[in-house]
Amino acid sequence: MIDFEYANANTPGLEFANHFTEWCYNYHHPESSYACNTKAYPTPEEQHRFIRSYVMHRPQFNPAASATPKITPKEASVSSFMLDARTPGGDNKVDYVAEEKAREEAMERQIEALLRETKVWRIANSAQWVAWGIVQAKVPELDDMPKLSKTAAILDKIRQRAHAPSAPLDAAVKALQADAKADRPEGRLQEESHHEGSDEDEDEDGEEEFDYLTYAQDRALFFWGDCLQFGLVKEEELPASLRGQLKIVTY
């Protein structure tokens, strides 16, 4: 699986786009676990509520969201911490209603900016998962094709000679190499995959393997729908058979 941890940490819009798009999937559906149901995409109100909670929980995005009155040591006094001092008739002349309004307005601007950023990153997020689905897919037709062409066979022999060991490996070295290979990221990801320990079309429980290729094809319809909305492609440039299948979320 593609690791988006670093990218998401630096681009909140990508993180939100990925989260909101996951609302469109029901991976436990008995017939179409691969399908992208855009009708389930969160409404603008639901998106706003989620991002507002995120901003308030992550003060680095909006430090004023939960700010308390800043008082320097010289300004500090007993009355500064008394509730009576914060009333309209108190000694403290700060307009807390105006401050709260300013904080809310600043937060709202931040939320709106993140909402726009989320919509922009949605295209890239779909492209990433389309590529992931294609890479994960198993195509029986390709398995029946010759493994190597004549040219590829020659190149493979050259590659083998270039990387040939200088001396035969003993059993201990081979064992260490096997352990190292299993401990590589791709080895760990394989162990953590949805169908751990099985290369067959069905897992141990008899359930069919996830249809990665159809997932990629279905997600591509969402990708092209967003590209059309952003003007990255014109409708007449798309095949007629594709236009009627586009998955479009207008918000």
C-alpha cells in the first residue's frame, strides 16, 4: 500500500480528501466492495464540521481558536483573574465579545481555505489510488504470456552475470539473506495485506479476493469527473463511452 503519511502531514487537504473519499466505499459489500459510491461523499456541512473539529483540536493551524487572555508579568494582578473583572462593569476594558467574534472569523477563514484545498487535492488522491489498484491487480491473461521475450532474456542473462556472487554462498549466509528480504518494507506489507499468506484467488475463509483492477477503473471515473470540473479536460475530449459513467461530486 502507498504510504501517504509524510505527504498528509504536510498537506492537510490531501489528508481530508483521502478521508472524505473513504466515505464512498463499503469494503464489506457482498457484491461491489470495489465501488466508489459518490452519493455517500460527505456533504459540505459534514465536511465543515469535521474540519472545524480538526482545526480546534490542532492549535498549530489556528492558535487563536483556544487562546486564553495573554497577560504579561507586569500586567498580572489578582483582579486580572477574577470573574468580576471580566464583566462589562469590571476594571478590565477588553471587549471579549469582539475578541471571540474575531477568533471565530479567523477560524472560519481557515476552515474555508482547507475546504478549498481539500477539493483541489482530491484529484491527486484519486490518481494515487488508481495507480495503487493497478499495481495490486492480478490479470490472468498476463500470467499466460511468455515470461521473457528474446531481448529480455538476453538482458536478464547480462544482469545475472553482472550481479553474480564472487563465491558460492553457504547455508548461513543464505538464511540471513532470506531473513533480511522478509524484513524489507515490501515483505512486511505483503504480510499485512488483506489476504495474508495466500496467493490464490480465494483466502482461507473462501472469500473472493478484492477486485483491485475494477476498483482502479471505478476510481478513475471519479478522477475524470473531478478533472472535468476543474477544466483540466474538456467533455468532448473524453470518449463517449466514458462521459456517461463519470462520477461527479460538485462540492
